[in-house]
Amino acid sequence: MPKKRTTMSKIRDVFRLKFDAKLPNRDVAHCLKFDAKLPNRDVAHCLKMGAATVSDLLGRFNTANLSWPLPDDLNDLQLEAALFPKRPLPAVKALPDFALIHQELKRKGMTKLLLWQEYLDENLDTAYQYTQYCALYQRWLKKQKRSMRQFHLAGDKLFIDYCGPTVPIVNPDTGEVRQAQIFVATLGASNYTYVEASAGQDQQSWLEAHANAFEFFGGVPRLLVPDNLKSAVTKADRYEPVLNENYQKLARHYQTAVMPARPYKPKDKAKAENAVLIVERWLLMRIRKQVFHTLAELNATLRALLKELNQRPFKAMAGNRQGLFEQLDKPALTPLPQSRYEYTDHKQAKVNIDYHVLYNKHAYSVPHQYVGERVSLEAGQRVVRIYHHNQCIARHQRSHKEYGFSTLSEHMPEFHQKQQWSPGRLLSWGQSIGPGCREVVAHQLNSKPHPEQAYRSTLGLLNLSRQYGEARLEKACQSALLAGKPQRQFIENLLKHKREDVTLSASQPVDLCHANVRGSHYYN
């Protein structure tokens, strides 16, 4: 509790006893002469005041250049003002702009010391010292929302997730309804957000949405922080997650890295969770009554709403997502590569004796010397590449024709080169079973532009003898020839249903002798 200030009347008594008291004697302590100097202790005793207080008052008397006796016109207010002059108010300190500090610290390489020096240059006489400057910033930071305490450098992280709700896509012709998945990606420093509707959460949709997001941002962040969905993570683990092979390939193409959020650690992807919540509330709820017939139509609507979202002012701080992105994230992003990432499907295969590998029911050729070798097939939207020990040995235009062949002439063996399989050997095998089987083999070899393309189906035909016996196969071949259907699948169906003995006749006779058929004698 502060000490009560001595009244001015008591203060005047101090001066009177010191300078003008007349003490009758020591015992009564009265009537001292003017030139008698009472010790401070005695003065204090008379006034029931401490000696230190008396000394302080006398010191103030001298400092104020007062003289005894005091002037008659000096009232108590003037005396108080002379003895207790008001202290000059300390200079008002310039309070730092903490929101600006927090924003600037997101820049790569920015330090609090540099920001303090800039603050000091602007407020030379009213600036806080560095230690207090940092303490005030930390105190301000603790009062902010919890989400703001997560510190994100500009251009550092992109948080990625899917919304929980989906958007129905209605086929206008059939009425069939498909659910579109909503992909959301947001940058850590600016909260600048990208949204896209895709057909599903499959690997191709996931990776193509990434490529679209990078083009939307105009650059690539240093780290990708996805959730642990199967399209991103093959095996979720808190310490060593196993990434999907194609996701790794995308990261290498864009020279970035992937750091999946830890399982059951929502704080790792709090930015993504918050962005998803905002997208669900501010975008999806606004279109809930609309009917969309195509993904393109839905994405056009989402793009318009997304622009509005990114330009909507923040509530807790100045600016908006668009402005912060232009100021912070955009300059810090890595430039896009020259070529866009193309999704590719991967498959391991063994080269068949016809030096082709099968992908989605279409056969692609490789150099014939790789027959029997295991190869890796990489199929993109336009090109199919085939690798052997990480060396590309074949490249084809992608074909979606089922049961077709893509064969390059340079992959075919030279005629003088001895081969393990040949048309003659296959015909001999067929002849060993019977003339009907040989005729079917000849038809198989003649049905393709290159005999080698028929090796696989021919071997499949001849191998039926192992399951059903040569006698039954020969009868089935003869029945197929009579029916005008000398194909492996037809013959196999006869054997499966034990109908090889049934006499069949073709509705129209099939003449196998014409200009496009070489005949079995060609291979003799």
C-alpha cells in the first residue's frame, strides 16, 4: 500500500522548527533561536516524523532554491509544486506491428533480428530493445488462434486432402449418378487454395489433380503433405511410410518431396483439414441444389467460386489468400518443369515367343532377342514404353484396340537367323496331331500380317492336346473346319462341352483358298 504523502502544514512545521523554532528549553523543546540548528533527529522527534523524511524534505527545499522565511504569497499548491515537481513522462514506445512480423517471418531466410533493425530505424527514440521486442512478439503470438502457431515458410508446404462429401454427376441420357470426389490443396503460408472435382480417388485422378494444382499455382512447393490414402501411400507408418511408386515419380518430375501426415496425428495436416472444412461450407453447400451432368460443368462452377474464396478478406488479419499468395508463396515456389507430368501405368511382363508383351488386351512388340525375358511396361495416355533393366527397348503409340498388335519391323527376326519357333515347326506339330489340326494351324498363321503374331494363339491351340488329348483335339479341329470356324476359342469350346464328335456344317461354305491365304505348302 503506498505511503500517504505528508501534509503541507507538517512540511511547513519542519522548516519552521529547523530554521525559526524558539523553544524555552531542551526539556520543553520550544523557542529555539533562528540561528540555532536543530538536528534532523530532534526535528523528527517533535513532529513524530522519521529522520530520513526530514532530510528528504530539507534536500528538496535546497533543490527548489527556496529561502526561509517563505514568501507570504506562496500558497500550499505552489510550495508543493516547488518541492515535488512532476516527473517528465517517459517517451511513448512505438508498438511493433506483430501481424506484419508474423507474416514477414514466413519468408525464407527472414529473421526477427533483421525485422527489429528495420523497426529500430523507423522508431529511433521510441523503439523497444531487441530482447523486449522478441518478448512482446511471443506474448502476442500466444494470444492468437491455435492454428496460427503453426509456422509455415513461404513456398514450403502444400497440404492435400479430399473432401468428405461428394457431388453427384447425373448422366442426362441414362439418369445414372456418379459421385465426384473433391480434391483440395492449400499452401501453408498464404492458405491459397486449389479445388478440383475428379471421377474418383484412384491413382490417375490423384496424380493428374496434383499436376493441375501446380499449374494453377504457377510453381511447385518444396514439400507435399498428403493424407495416407492408397493413391499416395502404399504402407502407412509413423516413421517410414512407403510411398506409391507413381507418386514418387511425380515428385521426382517436379523436383519436390513427399512427407505424408502421420497416422492419427491430425495436427500434421491441420491446414488441409481447415481448407477442406472451408471448401465444404463455402463452395459445396452453395451448389448443393444444382444438378451437374459432366465433370467439366462442375469444375467450371467450382473455379468461379474458388476465385471468390481466395479473394475473400480474412477475419483475424488484414488481406486475403490471393494477396498473401502473390506476396509470399508465389515468389518462393520452384518453377514448373518444361513438360507436364503424364500419368503412366506400370506392369511387369514376360516377353512371349512372338516377341510381344500384352497390355490391356493389346500386344506390343519388342526386339526379338528379348524373347523369354522379364520386362517393365510403362503405359501413358499416348505412348507405351517397354524397359529391360531400366533401359528403354521399345516405344509404341498407345492403342486401345482389343486383341490387336502393334509390331515394329525392326523388332522382327531376320530370315537367316535360326529361331526357337518357326511356322514350319508349328505346322509339323499340328501334323503330328492330325491333318485337321495342321489345317487349323495354317489358318492361324495366315490370319495375321506377320506369322509371328499368330505364335501365341497357335501354341494355345496345340497345347489343348495336353489337356484333352490329341485324338479329341483332331476331331474338334475337323469339326471346326466343317463349321467354317477354325479359331482356337471355338475349338476349345467344343472340347469343354464334349461336342467334338457332333457333325457340324457351315451355313455358308468357307473357301480358304484365295489370294490372301498362303496355304500350308508355303511353309514347306
